[in-house]
Amino acid sequence: MKASLLDELSRRPLLGDGATGTQLQSMGLAPGACGERWNLDHPDRVRELHRRYLAAGSDLLTTNSFGGTTTVLAGHGLDAQARAINAAAASLAREIAGDRAWVLGDIGPFGGMLEPFGDVAPEAAEAAFRAQAEALLAGGADALLVETMSDPAEMELALRAGRSAGAPVLLATYAFQKTAVGYRTMMGTTAAEAVRRAREAGADIVGANCGTELSLADYEKLTAELVAAAGGVPVIVQPNAGSPVIRDGRISYAESAAEFAAAAPRLLAAGARIVGGCCGSTPDHIAAMRPQVKR
Ligand SMILES: [Zn+2]
């Protein structure tokens, strides 16, 4: 029987997986198309991606459900299928993970702006998160990962929804960018403030993913800030592989698997307890990091 994620994390650092969206694009998903729909239409390709990450050594498999809130799916006319899409996302990852890896039910932003900056009432956003959280847990997710958040108020709603849906473990990661006054989310929130609010809203693990214009050296510094703010709560850091660059009409990412392998021990030394990758990272990046994350 697999240990609980938090118990295992108290014993050893864990390796996450890499990108989902950019990997699905390399498997034929058209830019702008709904990748989450593949959970229903092309489950074999989604299974194949999970299988590649498991073979690369991932301890954690992230479900293909980043854009799986009813609010985001509505943009593709798929909101009525939200439950089926999210439950399938979790069961596909579960099927491949078995008891060899933990399944993180992935929850991304709901796709709008909350009042007072935007026109979405908090109750509506929370309901969208709740519906997604319930379906991911029903499909077999071990934990929920709320990621790429910019607004701590939105993070709080997603965490509350996850907790009320019964998530055994909640991970909370924000997207930061480098500014003249330090690392901030797009909403201007510092790492310290972002982490504090996520912890107060019940996050068991806190951190960062998918930054804008952040080098791996920036992630190392950001990790130290996150750890200082986390007060003993485990920290997860999943960098994107540099910024996307368009070459010959194709999107590519600058940072190599070898650079990720070199960064992994530095992120762990800075206090991260889970390392993985975000956009642009591949099973090769994860496989290169594996020897650096001691089992
Ligand atoms: Zn990303």
C-alpha cells in the first residue's frame, strides 16, 4: 500500500512530472484547441504521456485537467461535459500510476477576473472549482494541485473548494515574474504574501510553477523566498523550461534537460521538497532530474 503523500515527503524529496499542454501539442493537439477534451476523445494519447513521465521516474503524475473548470470549458462549448472530462483525467492518470506514483488532480485558473477587478462573483468561481475538484477526486486523484495562480483571492477560493470536496492533500502554486522590486505574481503579490494566504486557506504544500521570464537561477532565489515564508510547510517548485520562442513558426523552449538536471540539486538545497517542470519541460527533463532527487 502506498504511503500518504505527506508522510513520504517527510522522508524524502519527490520528483514531479513535466509539461502537459506543450507535450500534447507535440502529440498533435492544435494550438488553441481544448487539450482536456482528449481525456474523452484520445485517452490513449493521454495515457501515453503519463506512461512516459512514469518511465522517466516521476513520483507524481499530474492529471490533464488544467483548463477543466466549467468556466474555461464553456469557452470550447464543453461545460456540460466538465464532470466526465475531469473524472476521466483522474482515472487515466490513476490507471498508469497504479500504486507507483501519486496522482495530482490539476486545477488551473477559472479563466476570468474576480470582482472587483473583473465581473465574476467569488461564489461562481468557487462553484466552478468545487465541481472540478469533486470530479477529480471521484476519478481517483490522491491530491489536488491548484497551479499557475496570480490572484491569492482566487487561490483561496480554489483551496476552499478543494477542501470542501474532501481533498486529502492540497498543493498550491503561483506563477511569478521578475520585477524591479522582486518576484511578484501578475497581480503584484509577493512570494511571502502569496504563501501566507495559501497556507491560511489550508494548503499542505506551497510553491511556484510556470513563471514569466524566470531563469533557473531566478527559481533558485525564489525557492529560498518561498521556503522562508512557508514556515515548515513543504515547498514545490516546477519551473517552465525558459520562455517560449517562436522559430520557423514552431514554439520551442530554451532550457535543456541537462540544465534542469543541474538546477535540481540547487532547488533542493534551497529547500524545495518537490521539484518538477512546467511548460516546455518533457519526459527527458524529468529523466535527467531523477538521479538528482534521492529516493
Ligand atoms: Zn506552465
